[in-house]
Amino acid sequence: MALKLKSEKSMHGGRVVQYTHDSKTTGTEMVFSVFIPANAEFTKVPALYYLSGLTCTDLNFTEKAGAQQFAAKAGIMLVAPDTSPRGDDVPGDYDGEVKWDFGKGAGFYVNATVDKFKKNYNMYDYVTKELPAIVEAELPALPGVKSITGHSMGGHGALVCALKNPGAYKSVSAFAPICHPTKCPWGEKAFTGYLGSVDAGKEYDATELMLAKGPFPELGEILIDTGAADNFLTGDVNQLRPKDFEEACKEKGQKLTSRFQAGADHSYYFIASYIEDHINYHARALRNASMVVSSKPTELPPTDTVGKPIKCKAAVAYAAKEPLKVVEVTVAPPKAGEVRVKVISNALCHTDIYTLSGQDPEGLFPSILGHEAGCIVESVGEGVSSVAPGDHVIPCYTPQCNEGSCIFCMSPKTNLCPKIRGTQGKGVMPDGTSRFTGPDGETLYHFMGCSAFSEYTVVAEISCAKINPALHLEKASLFGCGVSTGLGAVWNTTKVEPNSSVAVWGLGAVGLAVVQAAKMAGARRIFAIDLNKSKFQIATKLGATDCLNPADYEEPMNVVLVKMTQWGVDYTFDCTGNVKVMRQALEAAHRGWGMSCVIGVAAAGMEIATRPFQVVTGRRWCGTAFGGWKSRSDVPKLVERNLAGELPIDHFITHRFKGVEEISKAIDALHGGDCLRAVVSY
Ligand SMILES: NC(=O)c1ccc[n+]([C@@H]2O[C@H](COP(=O)([O-])OP(=O)(O)OC[C@H]3O[C@@H](n4cnc5c(N)ncnc54)[C@H](O)[C@@H]3O)[C@@H](O)[C@H]2O)c1
Ligand SMILES: [Zn+2]
Ligand SMILES: [Zn+2]
């Protein structure tokens, strides 16, 4: 490792670390600070570089800007380098005099060409090349997914680095940047000293670069904040000249938001006031960038089956509590608004077992179960426009019709589109009929709008999430139900914040996804609770800090947790479906603000109870279906995050089976206790 650890502190669920290393670019030892958010412990994250101003080091930003709390929330790394090379043998004088705005602490983010400085003062190459290479090789930073910001001289640096390297930075912003350095005393001095002339500085001047090479559409809208009461803007000399840059952007058609913040000066009080905006601005761009993944072209499926019934194998549930029977079924072609898909992989979910066991009073038989699948579109019915043959899709049991008249689809508050709810619950397609026929001509019911225990199935177009085909469909199937549900319960339904405490009952795939998502959200303490202690190892790996087995305690878990935490846990989740657990989870929630989320599906006829006092004293009870994800718009994004390396899910696949015949073996595995997800590929 080329990096030497100088200091390390825990902060907002993540770590603030200072490193030193020998730099080839500056010929000195360099120092930089990073904030590594909690999610980076098991995944790579995008990085935001911050360049500091004159006389600063890496620590001004780290200690004064308060940026880490927002980076923790956004799940991005912060990287803050020093502002210049240092050391007794590094020259730093300007014409024999030591100045505060030249030399050490004032590298100006250029590569010096003047003999005296060119050995060490190469901050431009250091920031744009050597430092990102080290950060991406040795720290959990996503290669190539970075943005840049900075303050004053560092704001100039950020703009220049971004404008000189189109495509290298996903976004750029700046606080009080020196926008036109060839036209202000700071820049004139730096360029004369390091480059030999002011004119040579034009290639390190944001306004001149914009005029010469702009616009830069790949940067989107550049964001600049300047304090309206900044004495370097309003004093005798205007060192910053933001209006020059505004005019250059206007002339070249570059999108720019340039704001002047009333009352703000040049200090870190100003930066701390607006850092949240800047972090969120970059997080959006970085998130979008990490989702652009090259997709391999899809192979078109054969067309000889289009419009005709397909005979294929399916594992049919003829009656509750009876083993599945593998038979040849006939799958009719898709009608209007429907899609016929070839199922490539299907993961078993607890809900399939629950229905097969007869506990679900609404369970219909004979039917084809299965609802966590990765599929390829074989053919589409009339009027289908959002997917085409060859597309990779995940059928979702929560559809998304996206019609303007659907108040649920139009509301950001929910994912519960009721468009086909009535017929889906009755085991038929929206026209009231089934597409499945059994070997004796019997009609077979659909299940949860998916029916993936069959080599081919028909689903509604509005249930099809079209995903990037680069993800293997075996993995993609996991996003069809349990894993997405656990992640969404944390990120969408309860919105767990950095530093909070979380308790999860039930460490199946759903509960472990809750643990993983809570860790990624920066939760400080995560209690993982299960009667089966073999789940504790993986829970700990995913971020659980305390693993508890209720069998080890005489008192109920809510009493245990309240004792351990004094007032309870900020967010609690039931992932068992047991109504007693649901009550304990509510009563373990923090007095005053604790929120408890019901995820588990309870057996038929069960009710939940608590004393009203529990909610009067501030505990809130909520629940989630499919984690609140809007299926067609959100599931593809989860897939992209996985492809970008940000959201690993491989650990959920514990068992693999081949062929429809082996679905029963997969069910046995799920009962076995050591299984998270058993995936059957056909
Ligand atoms: N709300 C939704 O949208 C949604 C989506 C998917 C699954 N679910 C439901 O979520 C639940 C979990 O699904 P899964 O696939 O992870 O199931 P799973 O069976 O794999 O895991 C359940 C875990 O809970 C543990 N457990 C059972 N009783 C317990 C108790 N009293 N205390 C502590 N631990 C206990 C088990 O040992 C097991 O590890 C199920 O009820 C399922 O139907 C809901
Ligand atoms: Zn499910
Ligand atoms: Zn809808």
C-alpha cells in the first residue's frame, strides 16, 4: 500500500482518515484527507474531490465545512488534498520574498514551467491524475465516477480541472472561485511566478477556457456560490470576478447557476451554510453517472412462436399442502397490454411457500406460483410499447401503470398502483381469463401477476420492469421481491438516517437486506435478531453490530433492547410475519420518535395489538409493500446500482438448482434454515 495512515476518526457512521504518501508528481510527501461513508465498507462509492483555498491544508475543509453528514447520507466519499507541496527543500518565495499568496499553501493547481518551481509545483497533475489513481486503487472509490468542487483558489482549481478534462468529472461546483485569474492580482502573481507570464495562465483560467473551448454539456449545469458580502468581491480589488465567468458561459451557451448569498463572506461559515446543496448537487450527478453502464446487445429470440400457444414445463400447485407437480402446460399468446416472457431464473420467496402451505385464505388452486424472476421477452400483445422481444425484464407483483388518472402512480408517496389489483388477486389476467392450460385442459390460475414456476409466462406490460441486460438474470431475479423490499423499507419507507440505531427481527433475505441498507444509510448501531443463530455471521458481515437470539433472554426482546439503549431503537423492522414480533418491534422503538415498520406477511386472520400509550408517546407504526419501490421506474435503477458495484447482492444466493423439476428441492432448501435465496434456473 502506497498510503500511510496519519489519523483516523469515526464520524457519521463512516470514517475521516488522513493519509500521507510519496508523490512522484510533486517529488515530496503529500497529505490528503478523506471521508469514507459507511456503505463503502462493502461496496465502492463515487467520490467528490474538494480543493482548498490559499494558505489552507486538507484539514480546513475536513474540520470546518460540516460536509461529512451530507456525504454520509448521499453515500459518497470526500477527498480533500493539501494545496501545495511542502518541505524545507521545496522553494516557496516570490522574488526572494515569502508571500502568503504564493508558494507553499498556494500551489494554484497549475503545473509550473519556471525552472525553480517545476520540480515540485505540479498540483494540476497531482489533483487530476496521481491522486485519483491512488484513491481508486487503494480506497473503495468507484473508478472514474468522480466530481470536483473547491473554495476560492480551490474553486478556480475545481473549475479548471473540470473544464480541461471533459468527461473526467461528472459535475463541478465552486465556492467563491477565482473565476478569471489572468485578470486579478492573485492570478497574475501565481501565473508570473509559476509559468513565467500572465498570458501563459490562460490555460488555467476558467473564464478563458470557457471562451476558448466551451460549452461543456457533459458537465450539466455548473454550480457557483459566492458570498454577496465577500471582501474579495466587494473590496478595492475584485479577485473573484464571477460575472466574467457568467458572461463567458452565457456567450457560449453553458448552463450555469451562479448565486450570490446575502450576508455571506469568504469564510468557512459561508461554506458550511451551503455545503449541503453542493453535496446533493454532486450526489445526483454521481448517482446518474454510476448508473450509465454499457449494456450488451440483446439477442433477439426466435420468432416462430409468436402469436401461437407455447407448450412448456411448469411446476403446478394443484392443491394446498401438496407437492408441486411438474407437467406440460400450454401458455397462450399475450393479449392486448400483455407480454409473454421466457423465464430464465426464479428465486424462491417465503410468500410462495406461504401460499402453498394453505395459510393464505385467498390462495387459489390449481395455480402456478413464483414471483421473483429474471426473464426475456418472447413476444408482446397489441399496444405494448414499453418492452419488445429480447428485452430483459423483471416481472413485478406491484405494477406501475403510470397513467395520469392513477392517483397512486402520480403520487411520490406510494408504489401501490391498483390498476390490475382486482384481477391479479383473482389469479387471472386483466381481461378476466387465464393464459395457462394444464395437460387435461384444466385452467390454471396466475399468481401475484407473475407465475414464474413455468418456463414461459404471461404478465401485464405494466408489471414489467425493463432492466439492463448486462446483469445476469439469475441475480436480477433477486430484485423481484425480497431483497428490494428490505432495501426499500430502509431507504424509502422509514428513511433511516446516518447515526441512527436499527433493530431487525428475522434474518432471512428480507431482514438481511434491511441490515445491509441500514449500514449503507450510515446507521450507527444495528441489532440483528433471529432464533436461528447461524444467520449471525452473515448479518455481522453486512453491518450488524449486535446479534441477539431471543431464546437467550428471559424477557421479551423489546424489554432487552430498551435496557440496552435506555430509550429504545430509532427504527425497528419486523421481517418474520409474526404478530408478537410486530408488537415487540413497535414497543422497542424509541420513545418520542421511534418508527417501526411491518414487512413480514402475517398468517391469515392474525391481528396486531399494542397499548395506545405506546403511540401516544411518539412511536409510529408503518408498513411497506415491495419497499415502496415504483416497480417499472425504480427496479431498473437498483439493477444499475448493482452493476456499478455499489449494491452487492451476490451473498443472498445460497442455493442453486437447475430446471423446473428442481423447484421442489429449492422449497426444501428454503425450509432448511441455512438458505437465504434458492435460485432455480430453467
Ligand atoms: N412486505 C413485503 O412486500 C414483503 C416482501 C417479501 C417478503 N415479505 C415477507 O417478509 C418476511 C420475511 O421473508 P424472508 O424471505 O426473509 O423469510 P425467511 O423465512 O427466509 O426468514 C425469516 C427469518 O425469521 C426468523 N424468525 C422466525 N420467527 C422469528 C422470531 N419469532 N424471532 C426472531 N426471528 C424469527 C427465521 O429464523 C428466519 O431466519 C416473510 O413474512 C415474507 O412473507 C414481505
Ligand atoms: Zn416475495
Ligand atoms: Zn397506477
